[in-house]
Amino acid sequence: MSVIRAHRATGLSPVFSRTSFRVAVATATAASAVLLLAGPAAAHVSVQPQGEAAQGGYATVNFKVPNERDDAATVKLEINMPTEHPLASVLPQPVPGWKISVTKTKLDKPLDMHGKQITEAVSKVTWTADGSKIGPGQFQQFPVSLGQLPEKADQLVFKALQTYDDKEVVRWIEAPEEGAAEPESPAPVLELSPATGDHHGSAAGADDDSDAKGEEEAGEHGGHAGKSASADDSDSTARVLAVVGILVGAVGVAFGVLAGRRRAS
């Protein structure tokens, strides 16, 4: 009886209130699902080429590092180069406010590059905050020129370690498996496009200053990296807000219809 009295006091019928409550709960649940799905997809360290990364060629790539903590800042990034496909040329582009450390490892099997025997290759690149950091709600890109990319591989997997200023280390090292769900801590994966005559020609016919050309390419394109990544994030945010707006509008329509029925009765 107390529930009925409460409904009479508010001027709403029990049926109307129960229906409205169900609509509101369903809408809130759907909106939460949209936001949850939109967040994790962009939360881990990833790698994307500037332009094309073709088999047998050279490429400049960006390692994108978002900060997924609300109470800590990212102060260190370690990128481990793929050991199954050693890269003879790895040239990181300077990033203001970050120190760069390059670690080289002796190769078990030397690489033949432009007629020279390469006995060691870069195994790890480390960026350490030096007057800068990646704060909550921010991201940073770290450009690297890579080559020569393998001719018989579809992708390269880079294991990444992200360190926060509270000493927490997040290990993005799980390689994805075909047909399986995305790992909880996926490693950055660079997809390689099929080789073309141009890419093979540039790789095989490059002279000894190819490393310098790669570094120049990294500098030329580095300025565009932040703009394109920022545009991607803006697009994702706009899509989420649009979906939430549609859901909220649906709730308003439902309330209007039910209110009209109540007045008509």
C-alpha cells in the first residue's frame, strides 16, 4: 500500500514508473558497455607505420604509449626488437624531454647488408623521462626508423615494458595468436605489407648511407605523427559521444510516449 501511495503522491502510475525504470536501466547499461568497449582498445602500447611497412624495405614507425593510470605518470618505455628477425638498422628519433638508450647484441648468425657482414644488431631501445612524462589522460609517440624488414614475414612483434613513476611496470609482451581472442597484455605488432618491385629495389640497391636516409625520413615525418594520432583519438571520442547521445534521446522518446499514454487514460 505504501508503494501505491507513493505513486499517487508523485502523480505517476505504478506501470509507468516500472517501465520508465526499466528503460533507464537498460539505457545506462548500454551506454556503459559502449564506453567500456571503447576504452581498452586504445589502452595498450601499439606500433603503426608512417606510410607503408613493406617486406624487404625500410619504414619509420611510431610506438604509441597511452597513460592508462589516473594517479601515476609514465616515465620509461622499453621496446625489445624481434629476435627471430634481427634488424640491422634501428634509428630512434629524438623526443624532447626523453633520453634514449640503444642496446646492441652480438648475433649468432651475421647479417649480409649491402655487401657487408653485420655481426651485431640493436636488441632494445629505451626512452627515459628527462624533464617530461606522460601524465594521466595523455599519450606520447616515439618514432623509430627500421630496416631492412624481413622478406618472408607478415608481421613483427615488439615486446614493450611501460614504467610508471610509482615503480609499477606493465609488461606488454603477449604475442597474439591467429583465431584467438586478444591477450590481456598484448605486445605491439607491426603488420608488413607484401613487397613490391620498388621496395625490393630500394632495399637491395641502397648504398652505405641508407641509415642516414632512414634517420632523415624519421625527422621529416615525425612532426605529422602527433596530429594524425590526435585525430584518431578525437574520432573515437566523437563516436562514443554520438552513441551515448542516441541512447539518451531514445530514453527521452520513451518517456514522452509513456507520459502521453498516461494523460490519455
